[in-house]
Amino acid sequence: MRKELLRPTRARSGAQQARGSAHVYWLSWPCSVRCAPSPRRAMGDPFRRAESGTQPLARLEGRSALKNLEPYLFAEEGSPVHGDVIEFHGPEGTGKTEMLYHLVARCIIPKSGGGLEVEVMFIDTDYHFDMLRLVTILENRLAERTEEMIKQCLGRLFLVNCSSSTELLLTLYSLENMFCTHPSLCLLILDSISAFYWIDRSNGGESLTLQEMNLKKCANFLEKLVSKHHLALFATTQTLMQKSANSAESFFPLKLTHETDTDYRPYLCKSWQQMVTHRVFFSKHCNSDNSKGFTVTSCHLKRNHVVKRSFSIAECGVQF
């Protein structure tokens, strides 16, 4: 198993120099992830052979810090709880990745600056992650906009790239040790879980079982990670299928108001569909002044609660 660590080149600006503080990985096939050393703790340690009774408690306490992550985004409750799986769904260009940047910034900004000061694991399968965009958002939100503060924030972010569903599966297996050794690593982001849908469908031939094999394994292991390590999972999916007649009525237990506003048809494997607790639909529209506006329709699938919000995207990020 081989892993190559991408070391960002020396930057010219303060924002670019801050890139070196994020933990960035490039996975080559066959791949394995060992974590890069950090000032707080070397992360390439082997799996724990044993742990004391206080260590699981420390993990639980460290992962109780998602309160007020983004109250405007969720129906009825102010924040996701441990074990929740939130799916961001919508066409390209509707603000899904920008919303992820918003959540990442909320997490990695220190408490003194109004953030949650927790760690985030970001798995990028679309290769859309823009580090400089995140740095710009941080610079606009931090009262103390020093290079050192930016680096401290980015030190709470772990970024992994995957280029196939097989790599994604192996990555998930390899990353479990990180969640064991990092109590404050409480948010897992996957952008996107639908990235390899057409490739897997082609590779699987006529067999639906083979088409969904890797994604089903990924979904099952994600469910295990989320439950075992008390994480919250955010994942994006693209609008690849058009809604057919009565498709929403057959998928949701009750008729919800968002059915008339969204063009949603589930296409990922049942293992994934069954573990999703919240689904957030993204759309865009033009305002009266010809500026772009965005809308989210957030649905709590188990409680049948729905909330609809509008937001805009500025240099400082998402604004409700």
C-alpha cells in the first residue's frame, strides 16, 4: 500500500501560505491513508491495541460540540445530532459545495471567533475543493486575520481525494483510526457520494448487484463509522435522474410540501437511502435585480418536518 502526501508549494500571499496547514492527501492505487503528523499528535500510529475506560468517554465528550452548527439549515432542530446523515441534493451550481465551505468554516474557526473549534474530515471525490476559497471565507469571518490564525483554523481540516468508488471504500477503512485518536474530529463530509455512479453502473454491466456493490459497501461502512464514533455525516448528491410520476409519494411516508418544489428521484442504492436522516434540496433562481439567489428545502425524513430558506453567496461565503 502506497500513499503520497501532497505538500503545497510555497505561496506568495499570506492566504496561500496558510494552505500548508491543512492536512492534504493524494490517494494512489492501491491506496492507504496514514495521517500526517500534526503539532498536537502524530497521526500515523497503528490501531490501538487497548484503551482505558476514559478514552471512549473523551471521544463522546469531544463530539458533543455541533450545537448551533447552522440553525437555519435544519427543520425543527437547531443542529444535527450524532449519528445523523444529511444529504445535500441538487443540480450543479446550486450552492452545495459553498454550503459545505460555510459549515467547515463554522467548525474550524475558534470559539473565541464565534466558531465551534472542532475538526473536520473532508473527502473530495469531485476534485472541486478550492482551498483558496475557504481561506477567503476565513479571512472575511475572523476578527484576527493573521496568517497564524488562518493556519490554526486549517490545522483542524483534513482533506482526502479519491478518484474511484474502490478508493473511497479503502479510504473509509483506512481512516477509522483517525476517528479513534481524534476526539474533536466530529464532522465527516463527502463531496460527493454520487461521483462514481455512472462509472460503477458501466463497470457493473447488466448486473444491478455489481453496479451497486462498491457504493453499498461504502454506505454500510459509513453507517458503522457514524454510529460507532458518534459523527455527523454530510454528503452531496447530484441531480442525475428526473422525477417520474408518483416517485416522491412512493419514497416519502407522507406527502411533504417540498414535493412540488423539487425534481427528486432517488437513484443511489437502498443502503444509502435508508441511512439518510435529513435531505436538503438546493435550487437557484434570479432575483429582481438579476442577481443569483439560492434556496434550500430541508426535510427531516423521520419526523416529516420541512423548512425552506433562501440564501446568497458573497465573498464571505453563505449568507442567510
